[in-house]
Amino acid sequence: MLANEASNDSGPKVNLSSNESALGPSPKATQAAGAALGSIERYPEDGPQRLATAIGAAFGLDPARIVCGHGSDELLQRLARAYLNPGDEVIHSVHGYLKFPNYAFSMSAVPVAAPDQDFRASVDGMLSCLSARTRMVLLANPDNPTGTCLGGAEIRRLHAGLPGNVLLVLDSAYAEYVSDEAFELPVDLVNEAQNVVMTRTFSKIFGMAGMRLGWLYGPSAVVDVLQRLSMTFPISAPAVAAGVAAVTDQHHMTYVRGYNRDQRAEFCSNLKAMGLHVFPSETNFVLIDFKGQQKTARAAYDHLYLNGIVGRMFGAPDYRNMLRLTIGLETEMRQTARVLGDFMAI
């Protein structure tokens, strides 16, 4: 049974496989989406503009430099369409987001896996892969599936080492969860440079994965290109309404961040007490390495599944003895820790 198949089965499950928010969206977002259903016979004429204005006000950004789309995945694909040609090279960390190579393949470009250090992205590793054919560097910060992140100084050093014709794309899907003081959102870097963009999503801390809503902040020239590649009416009216309400409810976001931090700390403490290695995480998930254990990640996954808990396994060779688990509700995480503890004790 594959991890992505398990969640399709009927029956009660604790779903810790997809890094969705355990607490769901802001009640204000749910209410706004419901209200928008009353006029869905109309096209959302100014939807992206309204959402960009709300995002700009919430985060202190220029709304004219914000592109809203059908999830950050769609925006990353749009960047690939805009800036990659056959034979171009796209650098990504070898243990970075597993979908990054797909964006290169979609345009017949060549993904180049840069060496990292202990499953953490390496600036020197990425810079060592630069060639005359490099056109893009893709970096998830924080990373998925490791949960690790680079500090602001490291991101600036990475950018300083890139030629001006190489676009640095920083996928910040999990940025709202980070508590590491060295971490910086790349807003100032985007404002200063002409070859840096930041993508964000409503699928994680905002709890709106089912809405498929994301946004990008970038230089005016990049924004202009992406807007010309946009679909007509790219975002539904309920998604726009929910997004506007979500970014204005800072109280909910702050609560979710704190709840996730506390549950992650307790769960990681329980895992370490079992003798398991857990990668340091700044996100709403943890990656567990079963290397050196008599038990395997696959056996742990199967045991959890038999007890109604769905985790995530990966097919990539370096991840085959690792298990990723989303941070869920307190009751879910304590149940998961208990089931894993019983498994490790067998």
C-alpha cells in the first residue's frame, strides 16, 4: 500500500500525510467563502486584484508586485513556462522539494541536483552547480520534506553568487511556521533585486488546501510576464473571499503557529525518547530517520496504518527508510506517539 493510496480508503483515519493544517481555516474565511456562493453565477472580475490588495495590506507589500494563482504550484509552473527553454538547467537541492525536477522536465529543461549537507540545503553546493546553461535556482525555504531552513544571510550569499540572468525562486510555503531567529522572509531581497521571486500558499498555516490558492511576490518585470500568462479568471470567487478574510485574521494565524509549535515539540520529544532520529523542523511536519534501527520506516508506516494513522513514505532512494508525519491535533499526536512507541518496543 502506497502512502498516497491510503487516504483514499474508507474508514476513520488520522491523516498525517499531506501537511494540511490540523486546525483548519479561520472561521472568518469559511464564512466569507460561504457568503460568496450566493453570487457564483458571476465571474470574479476583480478577484486577483482584491486578493493582492488584501495580501499587500496584511504583509506590507506592494500589491502591484503580487501575482495570485491557483495554488503556488500553478505559479511555479507558470514561472517555468515563462523562463525555461529546452536544454536550460535548473538547480535544486538534492534533498529539496521532490516536485522541483518536474517543473524543469515540463519545459524539456534539465534539473541539476546540488549536493547538500546532512539533508540541509547548501549554498556552496548550489553555487558549485552553476554553468552557462543555468537559468533558474529553485529552493524551498523551509524545505519539504526535511523541515529544515536556511537563514537570511545564507539566502543573500546564494543570491550574491548568481549571475543576473539566473532567476532565484524561493518557495516559502511554510514560512509562517518558522521560529528560528536567523530566518528571514526574502521580501527585502525581492525589493532590491531583479532576479528573485517568493512564492507563498494558503494551503498550510491558513488551512485552505482545498481552495487551491497561492501568491507570488516579485520584481515588476517578472510580474508583468506572469500576468500575461494567467488564465482568465484564475481564482474562484469563494477562494478570493476566503483568502481576503484569512490574511486579515492575524489572530487565527498566530494561534495556529503557537499550537503547531507546542505539539511539534512534544511529539519530537516523544520520538527522541524512543531512540529515533528526527530532523530539526521549522514546519508543521517532522521527518523521522530509521537508519540504525532494527525496525524500518516501511514497517512503522504499515503499523501506523493498521492502527488508523496515515503517514507519508517516499520513493526516492535516500528517503526509503524515512517517514514524514504532519503535526496534527494534540489527541492525534499523542495517539501516534503511543502507537509508534508500542511498535518500537515489539
